[in-house]
Amino acid sequence: MADVPSIYPTILYEDPKAAIRTLKEAFGFTEVSVYEGEDGTVLHAELAFGNGMVMLGSKGHGGVFGRAMTGAGPAGVYVVVTDVDGHCARAERYGVEILMPPTDQDYGSRDYMARDAEGNVWSFGTYAPGAAG
């Protein structure tokens, strides 16, 4: 279980199919699974990056989680990458809004920040909390 993440950010989108495309094409995530309802609504999707994973689905789909998330604001997710500049350039080529270009931080990380089409803020950087230094 050591390589299996214990935290999975979960985000609901108005247009989860567009979000999946952005995560894959702009941010380099790998599609693990997508479960759709009979009407094509994304009920649940899992996308991996490194040994981490994010889950997403459709807003307004119902269920306890969907009802609990009604009116929730955008989420913020941090992802560890080794090539911050290359990763940012890929996101820029895809047309993602860059909030902060690659920047060296006082604590030794190099980070950039982007916003997806539905307002979620994605930070990518070299700082890996808890990693042996």
C-alpha cells in the first residue's frame, strides 16, 4: 500500500469531459477510468499523475456527495512535477490560463499556477511535502 495514495482530490465539473481533456492534454494526466450514465453524463472518472490521482464527475448528478458539494467554490490542487518550465509551456500551448509563471520560491521549490476553465486552481512544482531531502 506504500505506493497507493491515501488522499484523492475530488472535483465536480459542469463539463467534466472538457476537464478530462484539459487534465490529459494540458497537464499530462493519464485517464484511468471514466464511468458514464446512459445519457453520457460522467458519473465518475479517475485520472493519474505519477503515483497520485484525482477523481471527478458531473455537477448536478445527485447523490450524497453531489448534494454536499452544491454551491461549493473552486478547488485548489498541488501536483509535484520535475520539469516545471516544460509543464507550464505545455499548459500554455493548450491555452490554460497561467496565474503565476514558473517562479523560484524561498523554500526551494520552483512552481507555477494555472486555472482551469471552471475556476479550479492547479499548482505544479518541485516541492514534495514529506519527501526525504
